[in-house]
Amino acid sequence: MEAVMDMKQTVNAPQRRFTMEHTRNIGIAAHIDAGKTTTTERILFYTGLIHRMGDVDDGNTVTDWMEQERERGITITSAATTCYWTQKEEGLTKLFAGIPHRVNIIDTPGHVDFTAEVERSMRVLDGAVAVFCGVAGVQPQSETVWRQATKYKVPRIAFVNKMDRVGANFEQAVAEMRKKLGAYAYPVAIPVGREDQLRGIIDVINQRAILYDEQDEAGMRYTISEIPEEYRDAAAMALTELTDAVSNKDDEIAELVIEDKPVTAEQLKAAIRRLTIRLEFVPVLCGSAFKKRAVQMLVDAVVDYLPSPLDIPPAVGQDPAQADKPIEVRANDQANFCSLAFKLWSDPFVGKLVFFRVYSGQLKKGDVIYNPRTRRRDRVSRVMMMQADKRIEVETVYSGDIAALVGLRNITTGDTLCEEDAPVLLEPPTFPEPVLSMAVEPKTKADRERLSEGLQRLAEEDPTFRMFTDEETGQLIIAGMGELHLEIIRDRLFREYKVEASAGAPQIAYRETVTKNAEGEGKFIRQSGGRGQYGHVLVTLAPNERGKGVEIDNQIVGGVIPKEYIPAAIDGVEEAVAGGVLAGYPMVDLKVAIVDGSYHEVDSSELAFKMAGIFALKEAVRKAAPILLEPIMKVECTTPEEYQGDLLGDLNRRRGKIVSIEVKNNATSLHAHVPLAEMFGYATAIRSLSKGRAAYSMEPFSFEPVPNNIVTAILDAAKPKPART
């Protein structure tokens, strides 16, 4: 039986301005350059939060506030902001017309190098707006963010953006959502015109046209009218298709359809809302954020279809004292306080900010919060609501709120913050392992001290960024998700921490594994006149299924190795696995069993058995035909047809395996699997080959064996260099 967090009485608690029912926590997520930040900027303008719209190209948007973001025209870090929206009474059926709503928005990056920002945002959001390019449709990173939303069970609506662009095809974009994403997606709006003739949209449910004034560049003036004659058949067909799709999933609408009764707009909207919240339906809208078309309807859809904190299932955590005892955390202001810290950020003015999502209860300045992971308490000195890089101090935050704390110590991403008398551990977000590393060397002694501090803070902020010292070379190594990720890290070190450092060639995160079964024996025997050292371990080794990791099994029977020495032997095996045998890279996908050994009543020790475990595993690996594995990237190149041959030839030279070739909208999409080692500098190469007209994206796909003709070079590079005399 699941435990439920206790309620508590709050005396004279301040009243919240917006109830949870009228709160929406949403994220804007998509492939890079699909228009997420522009869409967010338009939403902030139409909701009245800002009075002048910025543009990504001009580097003056609200949510892209970092210098690096404005220079490159991309989103690097997720930015949280809050706006307010009231659906207007315009003769259209709306579920919450006239009721003010508070909408918390997180604008997320689209580049795969910053996928951790999307991951942790999805973990704490109640709903998401998936933005798709009307020309390109479903792109690789679109699939990635869609999978992340599915993983955390986030309801979503789709917005097909850029319908003003040449080659925009709304029907094809919807078809790709169904085919590539497996989404039960149906339009609730269809475009009136397309490309440079985009005039507005048709509200399928209300069967009305929303047409924009061509003279109004701000997109504020529009009229709601009868559907133009040439679109009536398409609108009626879209409504029939939508009603049928909803009736297949919703009993209430199905009953009306079977009994041949009319389905009202309000009934259909309510059913779509129910299905969307249950992850069974994806409403699709369309428009152009850049041309300011139909963004107001998108905000209406956010309020109508996406859930409030009350509509989603309660968060489920664990009792820190009993890992198998689940605890439900229900959204209620009067419950015990419970929240999840999902992001850390170093602010130059206030210090370390801890972004957190409140799942239950409320938090006031001066309250004491408890971290079950560290078992430490902290007093809350300042609570802030964030508007991108601007901070607004508040006295109290409530269930469903996303806010930030200042001054907390020993906090990491994914920590639960709660009350000490009602501890609970919420599930933290998970992050991919870094795939690319490079050596960093400070230029001066003063830089060395600042470098260490800067890297430490950046590692706290970014769970996919690692820093460590190579024991063999003594080099400081930084590791991340790609070239752009590490480039941004270096740039931030220079600008924010005033550190000048030179970087070596990036190193690939190779892995080692074995291809056949083997046995290994390890003995560690030392005699030094007094008490000696004696440890003796036998292990068996076998390949594991790809992706299964390392499994270590203790099969000692009869006490041939005393129980107290078994953990030491396992530690030795784990250390050998982490250090590899071929070239010092971590080993993966192994089955190791400790099967036999011996001990000495006087001379045996934990150290001796740890060393014996190391020797045994290394001997077994040498017999088991070890191989190197290299990271393989899934690459998609989109190019005009005339450059297809050049790009195919270049991918083949990079040891790429072509998976498929698709032609759509006068462009060719090449899908390939290419070793990461061959992809350095590809951005420059693809621009050169296509005269700047092609684009590509890549994401980690798998690890595959390194060809024999390349292994020797890698092994030579991995050998320690002799010291200079």
C-alpha cells in the first residue's frame, strides 16, 4: 500500500493569486532552428510580459540572454519565465474563457549537445509544446525531445511553425508525426494559405476562420469570420476526421457518434483535453511565429488542452529509510513541503541559484528545508521567481510553482528538498554519458587557480560535463556531449571566470570489451621478513549482451576465500574494468564470475585480494580476444539534391554507413551512422561541399568495434610517452 504525504494545518497562510487549476507549467521543445525561442518571444509579447518583440537574428530575445546564445543565434541553457493569459470571449468555444491563467514557460535548447537541459526540464514540467518546422517536418532532435517527453509522461501539443516558408507542407508534417513519432496526432487548426500567402488559420472545432490583417506587422489585429469558400470542404473533412479520431479513444464522444447525436464544440474540446492529459492524443496547430500568425491560438490551446498540476498523477518518491516503500506526493498547498531541484546556475550577482519545482506544500522565506541525500538542513534566506536572467523576490511559493533559491550548500541536480519530519526521495532526471573529451592547460599560474574554480562550478551546473585529471599524463581533461558543448565551456571560462586556457585535440571516449570466454588467475604474494601479503583469485570471463554493462558474480562456495575478502576481490575486478587492458579505456559488456581462490590464515589481507582481483581480470581479458569499441553517431544531412553525391562521398570517406536517403520538398535527407572520430570538423566540411546550403545534426547511437587497420594507431596514441631527458 502506497503511503501518502500527511496534510498539515497552515495558520494564516497567504492566499495564492492563481489557483493550481489555473496554472500551466509548459516547455517549448524542438529540433534546433525550428523556432522555439521565437515562439516563446511571441507568447511573452501577446501575454503582455514584454512590450517589444525581439528576434533571434538580432540577439535581443528574452530567453536567449547569454552572450554565447545571442552571438550564435541558438539556445544553450533552458530559461524559465512566467506570463499570464486570459482567453478572450470572441464567439469561439473555449474551455476557460474569461479566466486568468498563469503560464510558467521553459524554453529549451534544440542542439543535441545540450540535451541535458531538455532532460531536466521535462522531468519537472506538466506539459510541452513540441514545435516542428513546416518545411523540414520531424527532424532528428525532434525525435529525441519527443522520446524525452514520453519517458517522463509529459502531455504535449504540436505546433507546426514556419508555415510562411517556401516548401511548407502542413499535411506532410502531421503525417511524419504519426509515422516517425507514433503520435496519435490530428489537427485542431489548418492553415489558410501557405508560404508567402499565409493569411491565418481555420479553427477546426469551431469551424471558423481567423484571418490576420496584412497591414498589421505586430499580428495583433485579426478577424473571426466564416470559412472562405475554397476551404469549406477541407475544414468539414478535418472536423469529421478529428471527431472520428477522438471517438476511437473517448467513450463519451463515441456514445454520441454511435447514437448519431451532434457533438458540440465544448464536448469535443473537453474530450481532447482528457485524451491529451492521458497521453493518448496530440492536438496539432499551425502558424508562423516569425510572421506573428496564430500564436494567440497556440496560447489558447496551452490553456485548453495541457494539464494543470492537479490533472497529472501524483509524483511518486521513496522513503529514504525503506527503499521499497513508495510515497505519493500529491499537489496540495496544505501538504508537507516537497520539491525537486532540477537545475543549478551560478549567477554573477546573487551566487548559486537552485531552480526547483514544488510538488506539494508551500515554502516561505525563513523556513528550514531538508535534503535526504546529504541529511542536512538549510534555512531559506531568499526565494525568487525567474524571468529568464531577471530575478523577482517573493515571500512564498506554492504547489505547482517553479522558482529558485539562493544560498543553499551541497546541492546537486536531482536532489529532493522537503521537510525533515516527512522525508521523501523523488526520482532524479537521468543524463547521458559524455562522448567527447579534450585536454585543457591554463596559460599562467594565476589562470590555474581560477580554472579549477570555474570548472568546478560549471560541472555543478551541467550534469553532462565532467572534469578529471588523467593519472598517467597528469593532464586536466574535460568531457562533454560534443564539440559545441566544449567550445561553450571554454568560452564561459574566458568570459565569466577570466581564465585563459589552451585546449588539446579532443579525445574520443573509446570502450573495451571481449569477444570470447576465458579464465584468469591472479596471485599477489609478498614476503618481507615479517607478516607478508597473500591473495589468490580465479575468475571466469564472458562477453555480455551489447548494452548490458558489466555484471560481477560471486560464485565462491565452501569458504575457499573468506567472506570478508570477497568485497576486496570485487573492488579489484571493478578497478581493472575501469582501467581497461588494451589501451586504458573502460570496459563494457562483460560477465565476470569469481569462482575460486585460496587464502593464508596469517598473510591474507583486503589489499592482497584486491590486487589479486586486478591481476586475475587482466589475465582473463588478455586471453579473451579483447577489442576496442568506438562511439558511432546517428547523422542526418539535409542538402539540395545537386550536392547529394558530394556529401555521400564525404560520408563514405569518413567510414560512414548510409542507412537511408529520403527526398522531400526538393531537398534530400541522408541518414548515416558515422564514427565520432571521423566527425571532427564536419561542420566546416559540409558547408564547403554545399556552398553553405546543407545542414546536419548528429546524436549518439551506439558503440561498434574499431576496424583492425585503425586499432594500431589508437593503441600507439594511448601508450605513455617516455619522459624527456
